[in-house]
Amino acid sequence: MHVPDGFLDASTSVATGAAAVAGLALALRGARRELDDRTAPMAGLVAAFVFATQMINFPVGAGTSGHLLGGVLAAVLVGPWTAVLCISTVLLVQCLLFADGGITALGTNITLMGLVGVGVGWLVLRLIKAVLPDRLASVTPAAALAALVSVPAAALAFTGLYAVGGEAPIPLGSLATAMVGWHTVIGLGEAVITGLVVSAVLAVRPDLVYGARSALTTRTLELRPSKRAPA
């Protein structure tokens, strides 16, 4: 999913760069409402986990590669705005230290994986949770389905950008087939990993899962009478 330098023309790269700057500005404001003493350390752990998973790349043909995004996982655990900051930080480190994605394409990568990936995934998550009962048991399947949709959505957005300002000598049809097709398969893996991680955190510390807060506030406390042995 990392877009290299020269894959898109200058005007498209400038436009996505501007979109990334605007998105990050909004994310910085929104993250203030999400971060607290509990979620701040979790955000660091999420960024480290996403960094590790994104370093595993799968060649998908047509000069492109794919990998897990981690945007939905981050959004469910620490909130959508904080997730955008986590993904953007990971992309910045990968770009500057590991040459994974071009410097001139950094805005494009943040737009695709940070804004589109997280935004579409969070919207799908909210829609699914609106249909399912507001319980902790609904968070895991909603997160998994949202992760499944977010990956090909980001790939489709990249295909649209290439149709507007693509510079590489790759037929649009071949690129679209490779990107959307293979990223749908990658989305299945993302759904499994997201579901497993969210389920594990919910089992231990549901209070740390941002996407489960509404279920926690509506959960009632059940008191049972204690059973004492007869004197």
C-alpha cells in the first residue's frame, strides 16, 4: 500500500499532502478528547504493533505491494482521531528511516492509510454497532468486519488517485485488479488479526477499549446474594 515517489504526478501529490495536513490538524484536536491517563500508553503500544505488522509486505503485482493497515484496530482501541495520529507517526518513521514509501508521497500514504483507512473503517464500525445490540460481545465482530472493509477501500482510493494523476507505465485496469483484488484477501487477514486482538483486550481490560465505552456505560451491575454456610 505504500506509494513510492514518482507514482503520482506533482499536482496529485500536493493535493493529497494538503488533505493529510488538514486531516492531521483535525486529528490533533479530536485526540484531546480521546486521550487520558489510560489511553495514552495504549496509543504507544498500538503504534508499535501497527509498525511491526506494516513492515511485512506482500507483492501483489503491477509494481505494487500490500500489507496490513491496522487503522481499524487502532481506532477501536484508542479512538479514531488518535488512530490517525498513530498511523501517521508510523508512516513518517517508515518513510524517513526505512525508505518505505516516498517522502513526496508521504501525504498520499497518510491520506490513504490514515484518513481513508481509519475513516471508512470507523464509519463501518459505527454502522454495524448501530444494528447489533450494544454489548461487549458485539464489539469484536463489528471491528473485524470494519477492518475487512477498510483495506480494499484504501486500495480503491489509491486506484482513483492513480486514475487522476498516475505517472507509472502501468495500465489502470491491471493496477485496479491487483490492488483491489489482493487487498480484499489481505483484508481477510486484517479482520482476523483485528478480531483476535480486540477480543483479547476485551477479555482482560474492556475499559481500555475505546470502541466498547458505550457498551460499558449501558451494562448493568448484577448483584447476587451471597451463599453462606449454615451456622
